[in-house]
Amino acid sequence: RNEEKYLGQLLASLDKLDYKSDIEIVLIDDNSTDKSTEIIRNVINSINHMVTLCHLEINTQRNLTSKQQALDLGIRKAKFDTIVFTDADMLFKPGWLASLDRKLSDDVALVFGRTAIQPSNNGLSQFFQAFQLDFLFATAYTFFHAGIPGSCMGNNMAISRQKYLECGGFEKIGYSLTEDRALYAHFKKNNFKIDITEPFTADAITHPCNNVVQFFNQMKRWVIGGLSDRSVLLPIALLFAIQ
């Protein structure tokens, strides 16, 4: 939604991925009011991969956030069974997609990787955001190897559509502000195998929040999501709140 600032960079980055199989880029327009769709249409023919643009019509009768509805639409519209989630404000190293795909198999239903903050000139603000994200992934990595349902980020994860539909997907999960964590927990509850990329290097890069308000709102969403899950992540959510 309203990502005209980053869409060109995102598509250019996806176009340079070192991946041997076919790729379909599915873009979900969540009722943008800027020039997002215009930018997509202008570059769509210069991309070496299939590009599908879908427009979300929000159904207020569904007990889902608009983000959950957008993801669900993309999953159902996509041509392939392997689904990789990301966000519009992302950049990738060439091997990013292959690192996720290597771990996804008939036995593994969800794979997540590590995301890092793009270096910037924001000084302490950028440093603090980078620390928070590294802290999140260090926790996620530790919890995973301890066999505890932890967390992941929806801008860097792959799932099997077959498994998603088999367990009811977001419709079964219901409303969640932390849809990535909720999907992780739901797959775990259904005894689907989950894995992480190895080595756990940051092949996906995200931009830091532009201002303190945006950063605060992101932190608040993570904290509320962690608290509402009533899971082992509750102490981590509290730690985020204290920080």
C-alpha cells in the first residue's frame, strides 16, 4: 500500500536473483492512493520474470486484517506451490531465493531467513533499529534450535501453499497483527515441519523506519502481537516494550 518510493528498487532487486527455476512476482495492491500501480505497469515489461498485479477488495466480514487478506489473495492467485513472502521496502542478495528454496521440501512446510537493516545516515536511530532487528533474529534462531515456537518475519519466509490450504490458512488463524508469527505457530500446531536458512546470514535487507513515530508504531505492533498470542514470546514482547 502506497509504496511508490521503494517499488522500483524492489523489482530491480528481484530481477537480479540468481535462481534457476521460473519465478512469478505477485504484487498485491492494498488500495494504494499514490502512483504504486502506475510504477508497476511502467516497468512490468522490462522484468525478466512473470509479474502478476492483483487488487485487494477488503471484505469487512472476514475476521482478518487487510495484510492477512492481501497475503491470502496472493497465495491463492499464484501459479506455483512454493510461496515466498516479502514486503515492498526490501532489497535482496542474488542468492536469497535459492537459500529459502533449498530448505523447503515435501517434509518442510515453512522456512524463514534473516533480515537486516540497510545502512543509512540516520545515526543512532538506524543503529538502534538494527540492534532491535538483530535481537529479534538472534532470539528466533535460538528458539528454533531449542524446539520452541518462536518468531520470524513475513518479509523473508517461504511456505508450501498445499500445506497452507490444508490447515485452513489465515481463515483458521483469525485476526492477528503479527500474521507471520501467527502462521508460524499455526503450522507448528498442525505438526508441519519448520526450518531456517543455513548459514543464517542476512540475504534480505529492509530500510529503516523514516521517523520515530513510524518506529514506535512498529514496536507497538510487535509488542501487542506478542502479548495477544499468550505464548512463550510474552517475555520477549515485554523486553521490546522496556527497550
